[in-house]
Amino acid sequence: MKKISIIIPVYNTAKYLKRCLDSVLAQSYKDFEMVIINDGSTDNSEQIINEYKDKYPDLISYYNKPNTGVASTRNFGIEKAKGEYIMFLDSDDYIDKVLLKTLEQYTNKDIDLIKFKLQRVDEEGKTLEIVPGATFEETTGEDGFNKLYSCLLYSTDVLLDSPCVYLIKKEIFAKNNLKFTVGTEHEDFGLIPFIIVLAKTMVSVNFYGYFYIQSDNSITRNEDYKRTIKKAYDALKHYDNAIQLTKKLNLNKLTIQNIRIYYTNAIILKAKELHDEEQEKYIKEIKNRKMAKNIKVRNLKQFIKRLLLSINIKLYLQMR
């Protein structure tokens, strides 16, 4: 059995926290630790964590720190993790009781990266959406990324960059000095594609083991326009970093092309969320980076897309 570290950042999720922790404790696979980091919660999350820590001292490592955001908190958890594998679990979500057991056959084979699937549920646990995804047997991380990217083009796998649907060998972070970028939105978008391509081996399994709760307080629903602007410009930072990384890494040509298209598509869609003068400024940033050149012409549709992006990005956005 391989030890698994389940990293659980906590920030004001007392309402859901017990269900989250209970779902881990109920696992039929027992060689795991819970690395719980309280990121400056102001509700009674700490009280709940302490109750569980007192009851399960051998399973729970607990850390309390000032609020610094989810990227910093996940990085902290990675540093403290003792397991050979790492999994991220948001404290307002929960997992299936046989998730780790289901993945055991792959950890026993030392697969670097294991992707599973997610379903969105309401606060009572009723399924709202089964999120589709690609399924494939053992392959390289690069090939796995290209398979996921190919499915993403047809909206059949929309969670390529979510860290919560992967079991990841810890050494991928350590060997490649990879961390979530602190102080940015979309920190997953900036990191997970490179976790994938740097994995020596990867599988994607057809098991819906993660339950993502949709609530009024969900991060993705609690938005304001200032944050929308920050997300857009942070996406540009992640793009710039991704371009530099692809130059340093020994990746094949197709992978480099797909990474660039992946980031370009996401950033162009960010422009659609901006208004008036802010959108104009953002489009200028896109043009300055000459992102239209990233769209490789492999068919007529891509030719038209590249042509539109080169001539008039606003017109392209109106057509989407």
C-alpha cells in the first residue's frame, strides 16, 4: 500500500466540514493521512477540526495559520505531506468512501498521475451534473494531456486543470520545483497542465469519486467585477509563465502547440467577461502577445478562427 496525503485547506466552511472529514475517515483504504490547514477561518471551523484531531490524532496533522489564500495553503500542505501521493480536497466538498480503494490498483503500479471524475451536487448531496471526461489506460503525461485537450475541444472534459480530480505523486512537485502561484486567481490553470505533462505515467479512470457542492457561497458563484478583472489579468500572467516553461521543458511539438492553444483559448474567453474600456485594454494585451499565432491551422474551422483573431477579436467574441 502507498501512503496518501489528503490536503484539506479550510476557510470558513464549518457548515460542510464534518461531512468532508467524515468522507475521508470512511475510506475503505486506510493508509492515508489528512493534512488540514486552517487558513485563518473566523467561524467555528477550528473547533470542529480540534474535535477530529483529538479523536483521530494518528490520522490528522493540523496546522493553523493566518489567511493567505488557497494557493499558499495548498503549497504549505504539500510541504507538510508525508505520503507518496497527494490529493487535494476542498473543505466544503467530499469524496466517495471507496475512492482511494478504487485507485489502489494504480498506486500499486506506481502510476505518477491518476485522474478520476467529479459530479456536482447540491447541499443535500443530490446530483446536479455528472461531469463527463476522457478515460484512458496507462500512457505518458504528455499523451494524457493531449488526450484531455482533445476532449476539451468538444466539451467532454472540462476539468483538465482542477487539482481535486487527480491523485498526484509528490515527487512531481519536488523534482520540478512546482508550486501554485501565490496571490493569483486561477492558480490551478497555471500549474496543473504542467503537472500533467511532467508525469512519466498517467491514467484516467471512469470513477465519479469527488462530490463538488454547489452552494450560494461557492467560490465560483461569489464573484464581483473587480475579481473578474483580476482573474483575466492573472490568466495572462499564467500564460506568460507557461510560454517560458514550454521553452525550458523537453516536450514534443504537438504538446507545446496544444499547451499554447489551451491557454490562448481560455484567455480569449476571459475577454468576453470584460466590458467596454477594460475589454479594449485586455484585447490589446492579447494582441501584444500575438496569441493568434498559437492557433494552428489543422482544419477549416481553425483557419477561420485564426483569421478572425488576427483581424478582429471583438467580432470573434460576438460569434462565440
